[in-house]
Amino acid sequence: MTSRPSIVLVLGDITYQHADVIVNAANSSLLGGGGVDGAIHRKGGPAILAECRALRAGHYGRGLPTGRAVATTAGELAARWVVHTVGPVYSREEDRSELLASCYGESLRVAAELGAETVAFPAVSTGIFGWPMDDGARIAIRTVREEAAAPVKEVRFVLFDREAYEVFVTALAEADAGGR
């Protein structure tokens, strides 16, 4: 039986995390943006943007599809790599939860391929993309529990404000009570 990675909740700024991988809630252009994406590009410096431009010039000429993930250097961040993933925009008319789960699963797959033991995630799609925080937290925790594999030993959810942190605390407690 394989052991599940530990899940740690952190209140803070993901750009300050010391981890093998920091996951970027990117936009499909991979060229920076607002929120987590902009913060990672600003603090990580020009090396991240240079690798993202190279990805756009090659295999991802039309951008990174929603639910997919790709790695670059972490530049000046306290990490080895940044794994960029494009979350879905929330819709009341269409269930896009599988795409959100795919962001976490694909990021974990890429991290494992890199040999990462520690992965720090933001709450993907819960900012400007409008995903409800409670549902986003439930999907994130469930997906990490189901899909994280060796060599990943620790997954951190780094939440920027107290409200998001408390929602993740509740979702993790509910998942623990339910055995997932």
C-alpha cells in the first residue's frame, strides 16, 4: 500500500514558499497576468517568462489548454520549478469540476515526473475565475488524496486570506471524517 502525502494548510503568500514545486494558477497565454499568476511572474523574475515564451513558440502556440499543466524554472522563487496550470472559469450552467480536478491531478503528475517531494498549490480558479471557495477546496483536497503519488510527500495549500484558509480547514476536516 502506498502512503498518501501529508496535506498542509498555510495562510500566506505562495511566492514565499520553499518547495520543490510551486503551482501557478496561470492563464492560457502563460505570459503572466493578475493574482497568483502575476505575483509568481513578478517575484520569479524574467527566467520564468522566457521559458513560458519558449513553450508558446513551440508545443503550446495556442496556449496551455484548461486543465493541463506544464513546468518551467522557478527563477528567483524559493522553489526548483513552477508548474503552470490553467483553471476553468466557473459556470452555473456547465459543470466544469472535472477540469478543475484535472488542474490538480495534472500538476501532481508533472511534479512527480520532475521528482518533486513538496508541492505548493494556490486555490486554483477561486479568484478572478469565480469558483466558489468551498467547492474548490473540496475538489482540491479530494483530487490530491486520490491522485498524489510518489515521490510527492507533502502537498501544501497556500491560502492568501483568512477566509480561504478557514474554508480549506473545514474541507480538510470533512474529508478526514469521511475517510478521503
